[in-house]
Amino acid sequence: MAWIAAIVGRLCIAVLFVVAGVGKLTDPAGTAQFITSNTTLPGTLAVPTGIFEIVAGLLLALGFMTRLVAIVLAGFVALATLLFHYQVTDPMQAQTALKNLAVFGGLLMVFAYGQVSWRISTWKERDRRHTAEVAAARAEARADAIEQDRTVTERTGFFSRRRTVADRTDGDPRT
């Protein structure tokens, strides 16, 4: 069940970046104005930032290079928070900084436990491993049962001696 939660959480974070990237690409002039008014960075970073967010979000959603993408996005979120949302006295900026802090924490969790994949091939491989482990356990149980069946207890007074099937002449355990 934990892997389902990890996949859903990763998809939710990925959607956040894809939507933000699409927003930057649909209004590059507004994004460029926001960048130049809040920092000394050039406004030409609007389009590359939008493309980066879309590509990284899709990679995160697909589970491709999950840990690398998560740590790069965590750095991106930390940098964006420090550059654009550092005025925590403004309620809107404080709310955005707290949201970014939560996203940063989620990305660190994806980095820590991000190798969970949603692909069908991964599920099939997990099922094959489980089936092989069950088959090995059953084979071991059968081998133990055969070993115990080969030895029969022969009573001699209060003590007993074990003898194997090879010791018996006709295979009857009573003889």
C-alpha cells in the first residue's frame, strides 16, 4: 500500500510543476515581467524555466530518473523561494513560501523513497519474484517432508532408533 501512496504523491507533485510550466509558456511576457521586477535576472529565462518545469514534471510523473529529478527540482524550488518569495511579511509571499517549503519537503521524500515505479513491468517483476520465493518455500517444505517420511521410529523399550526406508525389507513401516 505504501508504494501506491508514493506513486500518487509523486504524481501530485509532478502535476504542480507541469501546470506551472504551462502557465509560464502561455504567458511568457507576464512571467518575464515578474522575473525582472523581483530579481536582477533577465526576463528571457521565462521560456526555459517553463520548459524545464514541464520536462522535469513529466519525468517525475513517469518515474524516469526519479531521484535525480526530485533533487534537482528541490534545488529549483529552494532557489525560487529565496529569489522570489523571501518577503515573508507579505501574507501572499509568506503563503507561497510555505507552499514551496511543503513542496521542497515532498521532493526530499521522493528523493529518499523515489525508486517506486508505477510501470506494469515493475509489477510483473515483483510478481515473478514473489512467485519464485513461494515456489522455493514450497520445494523446501516438500524436501523436509520427504526427509521426515524416510525415517521411521522403531520402538525398542523406552528408547527408539530411527531407521530409513532403505533399512526396511518390504517398505512396510511396521516391520
